Amino acid sequence: MKFSIQKDRLVGSVQDVLKAVSSRTTIPILTGIKIHASDDGITLTGSDSDISIESFIPKNEGEKEIALVEETGGVVLNARFFNEIVRKLPASIIEFETSSSFQTIIRSGHAEFSLNGQDADEYPHLPQIDDENVFKLPADLVKTLIRQTVFAVSTSETRPILTGVNWKIENGSLICTATDSHRLALRKTTAEGLPAGEYNVVIPGKSLTELSKILDDTNEPVEIVMTDNQVLFRSKHVLFFSRLLEGNYPDTSRLIPEEYKTKIELNTKEYLQAVDRASLLAREGRNNVVKMSSGESGTIEISSNSPEIGKVTEQVNSISSEGEELKISFSAKYMMDALKAIEGAEIDIQFTGAMRPFVIRPLHDDSILQLILPVRTY
Amino acid sequence: MKFSIQKDRLVGSVQDVLKAVSSRTTIPILTGIKIHASDDGITLTGSDSDISIESFIPKNEGEKEIALVEETGGVVLNARFFNEIVRKLPASIIEFETSSSFQTIIRSGHAEFSLNGQDADEYPHLPQIDDENVFKLPADLVKTLIRQTVFAVSTSETRPILTGVNWKIENGSLICTATDSHRLALRKTTAEGLPAGEYNVVIPGKSLTELSKILDDTNEPVEIVMTDNQVLFRSKHVLFFSRLLEGNYPDTSRLIPEEYKTKIELNTKEYLQAVDRASLLAREGRNNVVKMSSGESGTIEISSNSPEIGKVTEQVNSISSEGEELKISFSAKYMMDALKAIEGAEIDIQFTGAMRPFVIRPLHDDSILQLILPVRTY
């Protein structure tokens, strides 16, 4: 293998594939990045066997030469060192040359590194995915779907299926659901490009978090292919593979109450800041719990109490308030997570009692819903 | 105690005094910040008994009212909570009111906190420092003196005196010296404002680091008062006290060689970047050691070698090179620390042999000197 390449393009690609590389892998070769030079350009691959990322750098882009391949071939180089080295190289062009023993010379300006490489043929193959059932969504929508749901996945391995986000496609709409059994986040879209067929997969939360970091904030299409045990997201020059979680995702639709006894409309930001302030003292107490009560005047009160430190109370004016008076306690963290995920400037919260799950929605928008189970303190 | 105050001014002062507060103190009241309202304004105090910081907020500044004191008095409030609370309060004015049991109400907008306070009379008194021997230096010079030396203090308590920086004033010049016995940093100034008398103190490195964070990057004067066991730095509204280290600082002047066998002039940035690249592989080996050799051509070579990862060599052109050929090994970290402390674009390094300390100075500037002991590897 022998080629030269623009430094800035290589640095960008290394950053992308590095997101799949874990230092804690049990398969030694996966601590490396696979570099492959073909007649078309350079391909980098990183993987922790759950996630695999492949980034392609074409030889030319329009008139501009990005890489010059003199000899095709491949090698695997230690990911951490490779990343640090390429970022710190002095010149804008980097040359690579691998000998038969996989020793790889990296040259740039007056600096010359010689790294011990490994045989690229020993690197695990990426999943083979059939291109039959491809659908497309804009990159920024995919990022939003992830951001509004992934925080609610379970971090405990007690029920592994809950560490993923359920992506369910039917009747031309996609519903993304995450729950850790104390709260639930749901986001729905009927965007153009969704397939007519039915799909029901559970994508690990960690995979979606890493995918989100790689996608651009543009409406460029991302191609998505779902198989029985893998999902592939393909943007311009990057392939992102994730394994799927096995098992059936619980039916969460029956958790969402359809009626309410109290409904309160609030300014999202004012309410979020009041909960945030109350949580300052709640953190010391048990479970970061704050209390909320509504009176007849339309004002609600947020409060919290830590015997050692002190207490806090705050009045928040509601936009409107209807139904029964309410006293309820909930996790400030869950509430803040939910409010941050909602994009609307105004929300309504629908309660069906102090010990029943309650639902937060932006006003005039049915595409997103956040549900939280209260905590018993009153 | 009862007063109201501008939020932004209070937040700034809390940030300053918080730098002296440690959560690991053995004196419980020192986990708090002392707040005192007098007829002139509000004084905040934080201390870990080594460092004490006092910040004063005047009642008025010109025409502008900053604080309104209705009842003088004081209280001690938990530093961490107090800091988080004031930063997150909703309105631009904050009201304080302390009851006889030190319970303190903090009110802002619709939010009301009630914090358990402690008796301000129980808070340790700050050192009493006589104003007789005051001298002044510009704040930005004090910051530079600290930045160019403090990184070289020892982090080991084996010789406690070496954890401080020696400030020695004689004949109208101030010499700041720090050494961990593997390297030494020295910075000299003959700035106007230095006293005629002699002073020789050792200021804990940690104190100087915190002081540096509080001082502004301006040439506003800082008043300095040195006593037998305390030093006081006084800027506009902040008093910064530090205890001094006890004992005699070693005489380091005889460590600095006065002659050389090899002298090399280099571009600081090019040389620093080459050492940085070589250190990428050196980190894995023992002690982060890189090798440097000079030949007849005026080119020097930086190299490093890690049997498991690979090796690196880089040529750096010197501006000039005279004397014996050289092969030497040193800590890349010490070299990078020293080079970053030097402000000049060009340096010279004077060597007196592979196992003798060598000296780095900016060209045409005698005020700063960095000395490093080499490592035996050749």
C-alpha cells in the first residue's frame, strides 16, 4: 500500500470512524483502524463489533485531487496513535507506505513515523447488507428523532431491550420510543420517504448517540436499510452499521393515558428554569425529587426541601389550568430531560392523579410526547 | 442582616472567593462563604486556611447603586449551594434576609430559597497584615511571573519547600524561581515599584495558581505585602492572602552552568511542535523521553521509539549551531512546559554535555531561563 492524501480530509474521516473504536474490546485487532487504498480512493474502518463505521475518501472531488494512490492494499494501525499522529503532522499532505511486514511509514514535512501495523485481512468483515429495502430521511430529522428520545433509554442491563430505542414503521409513519420504565419519550414522523412496508426494530441507544455525532445538521438524505439483525445508515461518504437488540419491545401504547383530570399549560422555559432551581436542593435529598402543586388561581408552586441545606419554593404562572387541584412529586432530572427534548415554547401537562403517569406535550404539536411516572411523597 | 444586591456583581464576587474554598477541609465552617453587610457594602470571604480571599462589593459605584443595606450583620452559607443558587436566580436583583437563627432567605423574582446558615462570628479571622511595607506591580506582570515559573514546582511532599515558588527581592529586582529538582524555571524583573529592601519568601504553587485566575489581564497595580508567614495581594476590590512555606529555599544559582560546549539557536514553535510529535510515541515508553542529536550540517534530529508502537524521527533546521556534536535525551513534557513558558519566537539552548543540565533562553532576553536535567539513555 502506498498513497498520499490531504491531511484535513484524513483527519475528518479518522474522527468519524474513531467513534466506533473502543479501547475495551476483547478482539485486539479492533483497537486499530483499517486503512485500505483502492483505485477509487481511501477507505477507513473502525468497529467495536456492535457499531462499525466506514468512511470513504474519494481520489478526486471534481477537479480537486484529494488522494494519489500509487499501490493499492491495506493495513490496520493502532487507532489512538494513528489519530493523534495525523492531527499533529506538520504539512498539508501525508504520505503512507506499508512494507510486507505491515510496518507503515507515515511521512509529512520533515517528520517520519514508522508504525507497527497488522494484516488488514485479519480485520473482521463488515455485515453484508442487501440494498433491496432502502428508504431515505433527511440527516437533521434523523438527528432530531434521536435527540428527542435516546436520553430516556435504560442504562441498566436488567432488561437489555430497554437500552435501545424502538423504531417502528407502519402505515407510512415512523414512531421512535424509548423508556427506562420510569419515563418514556415518544417521537413520531410521517416524513416523505418512509417505506410502505412494516418494520419494527430496536436500535441500541449508544449506537444512535454515536450516529448523531457523525451526521451533519443538513437536510441531505440519509439512506437507511433495516435487516433482521443490523441497521445501516448511509450518508454521502460514511456507512454506519449497528447491530439490533434481540427480543420484542414492550407495547408501551397502553401506558399513555387518554384522559386527564388536571391539565396545565405553561411557558416551557419559565417552567424549566423553576424546576432547575428547585432541583438544586433536591439533589441532596433522595432521588432528586421536587414537588408541584396547583391552586385555584392558575398559579402553580414548585418546591423542594433538604433538611440539612434548606428549602425552596417558587410560583410559576400558568397560561391556563383546568380540572382538579393537584399535588404531585416527580424527578427533577426526568422533567428537565423531557422539557429540553421538546422544541415548543409552550407545553401542556396532563395529569390523571398523584400516582398516575403524566404526559407532557408541546401545544399544537402531536408529534412528540414525554411521559413521567411520579414519585410518592405526599 | 438584610440587603439587596445586583445579581451580576454578586455572582462575580462569589466566583472569586470560591477559589479559596475546599470541600475537603477539616474545619466544617470553611465549607461556607462568609457574607457580611456593612454600611459601606457587602464583603464575601472564602478560605481553606492556606488561602483566604475577601471580595468587597461597594454600596455605590459612582452614581450607580449596587447594593442597598437595610440591616448590617453577617452569616455563613454553604459555598457550593450558595454559588449554584445565585447563578440560577431569575431576576437581576437578589434580596437577603437573615433571622436570629441564621436561617437566610434569598429572594429573586418569584423564587425564594431558605438556607440554613451558620454564625459569622464562628468564622476564622483573616490574618492581620500591617500596611507598612507595601509595593506595587501591574496585575498582568504578576500573572506572567506566575505562569512562567509555577509549572516547575514539585508535586511531591518529600521536600515541601519545593512545592512553592521562591520570590526573592534584592537590589531592586525580583527573582522568581521554581524547581522540582529535575527542572528549574526562573523569571526576573526589575519593574518599577519594587521595594529597596530585601525579601525572600516561598509562596505555595497552589496559591499562585489560584491568584492568577483572579487577577485581571490589565496593568492595574496589585499591592503586595510580605510578612514572615503571610503574603497579601490586593487588587481593586479583592484581598488574596496566602500562607508562606517555612524553611530556606535551596540556593539554585550554582546549578545554572555559566559556560557551554554546544549552543543551538532554534525557532521556538517549530522545535516545540517537533518535540510534541516525538512525544506521541514517547508517552508509551519510560518517562516520556525523546532523543535529540545535532550533526555538522546545523540540522538537529528529534526522535523517539516505542518497541510496541513504532518510532519517529524528525529533522529540525537550527538558526545556528556551534560547538561540539551532541546526543542527549530529555523529558518531552519538561521541554514542552519550558518552551510554552518562554514568550520569544526564537530560543537558544546551551548544553555542557549529555549528562549535565542544559539551559533554554529566549534570544536577546535575559529575564527568563529554563533549565532541564537530561535523562541517561545513550
